[in-house]
Amino acid sequence: MTPRTIADLRTPAVLVDVARVNANISRMQASASAHGLRLRPHAKTHKSPVIARWQLEAGAVGVCCAKLAEAEVFADAGIDDLRLPYPIQPSNADRVVRLLDRARISIVVDDLTVAQAWSAAMCAAGRTLDVLVKVDVGFHRCGIDPDSPDAGRMVAAVGSLPALRLKGVLSHAGHGYQARSEEELASIAAEEARLLQQVAACARSQGATIEEISVGATPTARFNLTAAGPTELRPGNYVYFDRTQVALGAATLRDCALTVLASVVSRHQDRVIVDSGSKTLSTDLMRGDPKAGYGLVFRDVETGSEIDEGLHIERLSEEHATVRVMSATRRPDPGDRVRILPNHSCVVSNLVDEVVLVDGTRVLERLPVAARGRTW
Amino acid sequence: MTPRTIADLRTPAVLVDVARVNANISRMQASASAHGLRLRPHAKTHKSPVIARWQLEAGAVGVCCAKLAEAEVFADAGIDDLRLPYPIQPSNADRVVRLLDRARISIVVDDLTVAQAWSAAMCAAGRTLDVLVKVDVGFHRCGIDPDSPDAGRMVAAVGSLPALRLKGVLSHAGHGYQARSEEELASIAAEEARLLQQVAACARSQGATIEEISVGATPTARFNLTAAGPTELRPGNYVYFDRTQVALGAATLRDCALTVLASVVSRHQDRVIVDSGSKTLSTDLMRGDPKAGYGLVFRDVETGSEIDEGLHIERLSEEHATVRVMSATRRPDPGDRVRILPNHSCVVSNLVDEVVLVDGTRVLERLPVAARGRTW
């Protein structure tokens, strides 16, 4: 039987509300365009060339992919402008060369030795590759240190390598996810812009051409709009949003497009057990806090607009969510459905081969998560 | 190019050492057989009918699956004795009926109302279904309360339902994963056996026939062997083991069959960034402790037998592991390989479409994780 409404679905099922996705795409695009920024969404959240097309049709200049295997899926689907804001290694040069036959590809580097190896590989293949230098603006993951006296010289040195075409500098303010206030987010975005401009100025003084200053993270995106410097926005999560983004003020509950439909399978005095475990919700925490649980349960399965504070997802096993039932609240029976807002939507879509596109309670179709698990 | 050794593999790659798997299978089977226990491994760890066959050929009486979608994959592959130690719901009766055409199927219940609905559904289909009653022996997830005055009566009531064939009682001592000593594990296993025998005795006094007392969890398996009562062992993780099982004394490093091969992609003063993020290692913690990090890094990639204490996987993003480099240790360069023992192997195999079977450093073949993501 083809499911017609969400009540017909087997659980657990990952639902994606198409109206909310489209509203999120339109809103981010309008914000970027209004401020003269190019929008290049990170596709890691939806991992779907279909949704990437919606973003491109709305005005995005291209998409980002994390890994080459993800980019290969999008190139296969005809998406022809792909940026990889990830320090992929020159041992993959053969794959980049093959991608260059059918798409505009840009990568990032944060190490001159690696950049030299990329240059040598591209020379050997007779190709030229667009690169941006990744700058660490405070997350302390990848990226060159912008306060190093060598920062500008390193960027310029990348720009002078044969077979590489330096496009600019790029950052990801992942530390925004730990911000505790709007002011803190604003200050992270301001510092990000300042550091990128500082590196760009030093690089230019060394003779480099810096066309692009690219920033990307959904929590800081609204503050990136008005900061001086950035030319490109690369948020990913905004297409679905999630509980974390609501806590960060980037979205409201009614913006969240990805939810998990699950069923109660066991009932006890103090708890119910639901069939969406870590294989569906993931064990990603809510901003590092195990006490905050593994998602929020909505009051009703139809609208997904109000949270039931009396049901707390306190523990996950692989196939079980243990939901603590607080006093004076409903205690769902086995077979009853619940709808859950996950802590982190990107990892949820990575766990399923397909999501179910819905319009309210109506099931539209199943959408393959085409680039799911493409980590290499 | 077909990879001949692990050095030829793209990363991240999930490696499964076949010799270690076979040693783990033989050892658990020998222990169970020596104590007169039937072994019915949980297939959730490997999710592969190929490895299930190895377990059956070694002497297992059947396998366990968590969900019907997993069982459907194993039945499709010809595995014909499947137990689902999960309270699947009667709304799935159509699927159980289809499975009964090609396999012996048993399920668990922990609620009389649900059992009555199963009985009605099986009556309507003209079939009989084997059931066990799940007993909560201290994990407080699913299961009836063994100390309830109604426990024995509930089991007997299930046994008297038409179209259900009561096989016995079943438990999962998941709280063993939090044990801090051998003594604590031994005491959990002893209490598990005592509670199951207590429920079985009450049920028998109410007229029920209890053939099977089934226990299942890798940490407590070695203590279940000598306890009076159990007739069946259902461990799953023992086929691969992982960092958690080593900490629990269930395995040594040299027993761990599943590891992750990854590459350094970025290098800094205090850290290196490795290409195995939460999409490969999962964010599952080491027994609830975020400070323990997300896996252990081996000293060398070839043998997987000694840990490099100077490299600490302190943070995961989806595609990045941030590895803190302690003083006086090696600091790998971009492109260098590392080999990682994950906190939890079951969830790692659920993240990849295939694992790479290896014999030491030699690549044998790719093995599909056939039941990956089959959560419904």
C-alpha cells in the first residue's frame, strides 16, 4: 500500500516538510541577495541533488560538498558548480581531475606543503584547480592561524603556485554552536569578518588576488549579512533546521522541516519506549549537554509546532528511545505515534536511505538521500 | 584499481579482520557449548547474512534481529531461524505472517494487551507465533517487572492465548555496560538469572510451560555461562568487540575485529584533524563520558594491538575528528594514516554500506552491511 498520510507510514520514518524547506530556502536566499552576498549552501544537510536544485533555482550560485564522494554524487546528477570546504588530500587528485571534466570544482587548503602537492598533481594532469585558503577564525579545527605573521605570505604563496587558481579565503565559525546569546553570535561573526579581512589584506599586500571571502555556518549566517568583507555565505543546516538551531535563535519550531515519526513499543509507570533509537536520532547531544536529552517530543503528530514538556527523551539505545514521562502529562500507549524534533538534522538524514517528503500530514513521495554515507 | 592492502584503500574505511572475527565466533560458541547453553547471536552488530552463516556453521541455533526490516534481509538470504528480542507491534502482523512462510520466527512481548492483539492477528491469519515474555532485570528499558505480584500471571496469560506459543522468558542486562568491576558484572548476571527463574517459577505455578530462559549481552555473557537457569545466550557485540568491551573486561585489544582506517587532513601545533568524523565513528560516548573521547588511536596502522596514548580524539564533527596531540608523541602529517578502535562497533557498521574484510594488512573483499539502517 502506498502511504497517503503519515498515519500510513511504517516507523521510524524521517519526515521532511516541503513547504518548510521551500520557505527556509527562500528566506535565506532573500537575506543573502538583499545584502549582495552569493549563497552557496552546504549540501551535507540534505545530501540530495533534488533539494540542491531547489536551492539553485532560488538563486544559489552552487553548492558545497564535504567529501569527494559526495561531490561525485552531485556531479553525476548534473550539479556543475561544487565547492569542497574540506582539506581533501592530493592523493585524490585523480578523482578531482575526473570531476573537472563535468563541473567547476574548488577546494580548500590550509597547508603550503599540501598546496604544493596539489599544484604538482594538477600540473601533471595539465589542469588548473580553484582553491581557497581555509582560515581558523576560532573553532580551532582546520585552517591557518590568521594572527600568524606568516598568514598573508602563506596565502600569497598558494596564489603563486602553478596550476592552482587562488580564489580567496574561507572560514567556518563552528564555535558559534556553543554561543550562549545573540550578542555572542554577533561578536563571533564580527571577529570572523575582521580576521578574514586581515588575512586578505596581508595576502594582497604580498601580491595575491583575493576575489572571495567565504563564510559558512547557519547560527552566524544572520550576523554575517551585515559584516563588512564576506562575499559568500555557505550555511547548510538552514534547509531543515533542528532543535539546536532553535536554541541558537536561528529558527523557530515552525521553521523546522525535518522531524522523526516514531511509535511507542513499551509502556511503564515512569517511561515509554519509542522505536527511534540512535540509529534514527543519532547520539548527537544538544550543545554538549547529555541532560538535555536526544530531541523534543511534539504535543501532537500532525502540526509539529508545540513541544510536550512532559516527555523527555533521556536515553537512546540503537533501536530504543527511553522517554521519561513527567507527572501530569499524557502517557502514550503501545502503538501510539509521537513526532520528534532531533537535536541535529544533518546526522539524521545521514542515517536513512530516504526521507519522506510531506505536505502537512499528506505523504508526497520518498526522496533518496543520494549522498548518504559518502564519506571518502 | 582493486585495493590489495589497506594502504591502497580510500579513507575513511571500516576494516573487519576476518581472523579475529572467526576467533571471536569460535570462542563464544565453545564457551556456550561447554556450559550446555544454546548460542543465538544478535546480528545487529554485523548486519550481514554472510557473518551470520559463519556463526551458524560454528554451532549457533539461529540469530536475533532487532527489527522486522532486519529480519526480512536475513530471511531473504535464507537464514531460517530468527528471533526478534524487541517488542515489535501487532500493526506489523502482515510482515510477520510473510516471514513465517520462510523462517521460524519468535518475538517478545511485555504487555498483555499487545499480546492479545498479536494473538488476534495470528488467529485471523490462521497462524501460530512463538513468543517470549521480556523481563526487566534492571536496565529499565522494556520488560515486565519481575517483582510485580502479577508477573507470573501475566506470563501464564500470554501462554494461554490462542495462536501464540509461549516459549519462555527473555532479558537483556544492558545495565552491565555501566558496571565498574568484574564483581559488579558477576552480580548483575547472577541477579538476572535469579529474577528470570523467579518469574519462570511463578508462571509455571500458574500452569505455563517455560522451555527457554534467554539472556543476552556481551559484557555479562561470560558470567551467564555458570549461572543456574539460562538456556540461551544472545550476545551480539562479541563478533567485533570494541573499546567499550575492552574496558568491561570482555575482550583484549587483540580481539577487536572492527577498526577504522583514516587519514590526517590538517596539522596544527596542538592537534591534527583526521577524516573520520561522526559519520564514521558515531558520537556514541565511552560509557557516558565525553572526556574519554571518541575512540583510541593505535600506535601503528598494521597490527592494531597497541594504543598511542599521546593522541586523544577529543571532538568529532561530521567529517572531522579533532585529535589532540600530547607532548612528546608523534605528530602525523597530512596524508598519514591512523587506525582507530571505536567506542562502539555496532553503530559504526550501521554507518557504512560495506566494510572491508582484511587479513592483517591484506584486503580480502568488501562485505555489504546488508541490513544497514533497516530500522522499521
